Amino acid sequence: MDVEPTEPRPSGQPARRRPPPGRISPQALADARGGAIEGLDWLRRTPESRASLLFRLVWLGARFLLFGVFRFRIATSGQELLPKGGYLIVGAAHRGWMDPLVVLHALPIQPRVWFLGSGPSTFTSRWREWWVRRIGGLLPVWRGGIGISVHVASARAVIGNGGVFAQMPEGTVSGPPGRIGPFRFGWALIALRTGAPIVPIAMAGTEDLYLGKRMASRILPPTTIGDLVGSWDGAPPAEGSREELDLAHRMTDALALRLGPVVEDLYRSTVDPPTHPRRFRRRLTWLLLRAGRLDRD
């Protein structure tokens, strides 16, 4: 998930279509738990880059469930393009609870991947929150939270320790199947302020799950800010300035142009004919999602 800063768009820029509204009320959930704690403050430790024995066992069990019991199939490519560590991975299209697992499937087990993920969607119970903190891999964000700086600090901690910081700039599982939705630009601010390499990953097929469902991912070549925007002097703009926001929007538009066609291409390989059986479709699609309306238009 990505975080949307509250700063306005620079004047003179055309209006952008807003992402669909959230399915849940983050503020109500935050109030019920006594407030929303984000990022490193929630984790209460340095994000590790080494895969612990516990994480390896959990991931082995998850793979047995996903590929043995549910019989999911994920075709992935591009692993040879990955840096060794200390980079940002930015993925789309984000359509379901399987997306982080698709990313994990495409990447080595270490260095660890840490997701900027939705606290309201993940912390559906106290025991689940405790378990996620114990295993690691999530640095939570709450809509209407305390700003971008806390997530920049999270990214710096992950990257500085040699890990991988993952974001999904659509920020929601709502959106059209086989196409990307509107991108938020918080990921670009994090990229600007950390200076880390950017690795795009395209994903498809996770919006609708059933036994034997096919999914796909493709890692794109690592890129840089200058490569995305085409013309840039390499000097980071002042934090919070209009110049920074304008550059973040340009980066976001350029990344969407790169990921969009790849997502559409991958999606075709994940679509089964109408006559194909879709056993346990509803249960698996909503298995780790809080039930609610999903805007697929």
C-alpha cells in the first residue's frame, strides 16, 4: 500500500481522477484501538534484512497452503534483474490479498521484503496484529495518518539495513482487473528522499481467486528518478516544496506508463474460460480481506 500526502497538487497541473473511496473507516478503527501508530513506532525494532528461522517456517507453510492446497499457479519472470538489496520495489496492479505473496514469490527469501501496508486492512484482530509484528515484513500506514515523514523513516531503516521496501501506489485493492488504477504519489516522495534504486514489478490475476487460479508477475529493469522523468539535474528538491511535488507527480505518471502495458499483457495469461470451474471462489477471494465493496469499473 502507498500513502497519500496531504499537500496540494502544484498550480497549473490538470486535475487527476481520485482513487475510489476506501471500503472501511480507518479513523473509526484507529479510535477503537486508542490511536493509529505507524511505521517504526509500531514495529518497535530495526527492520531485519535476514530471514529468521520463524519466517522461513511460516513462508514454507504458506507456500504449501497456496500451491499445494489451493493449487495456485504463479508465473514470474525477471528475477535476474534484481539488485542484491537496499532498493524500493513498486508494484501494480494491486487487486487482492495475494499481491504481497506474489511479490514474495518473485523475490529471494532474503534480504527481507518490508511492505508499506494498510493497518486497517491487516489488523482485523489483536492476535493477528501481534503475529504480524512477530514475523515482520509490514510497516503499517493508516489513512489520514501522521504524514509522509514516518514512512520515509521506515524506508530509510529498511534500505539502510540492506532490505527491500515494497509499495503499491494504487493504495487500494479496488480497481479494474487487467489494468492499473490511479497511482498515488507517496511512493515517489519516498524514492526522492531515500535516493534508492527503484524496481517496478507488474502483477495480474489476483482480483478473483479460486482453486487452481493462475496469476503472473514480471520484474522490470531497475530505474532511477532521472530515467523516469527524462530531464533532471540530480539535485533533490527541498522537502515539501512545490518542486518536489511536481517531480513526484512526473515520476508517478512515468511509472504508470511503464507498468500499465505489462499488467495488461500479463493479465491475458491469467484469464480462464467462462466454463472453467471456480471452486471456493468467494471464500478464497475474501480469505484475508475485510469484506466490503470493491470498485472494479
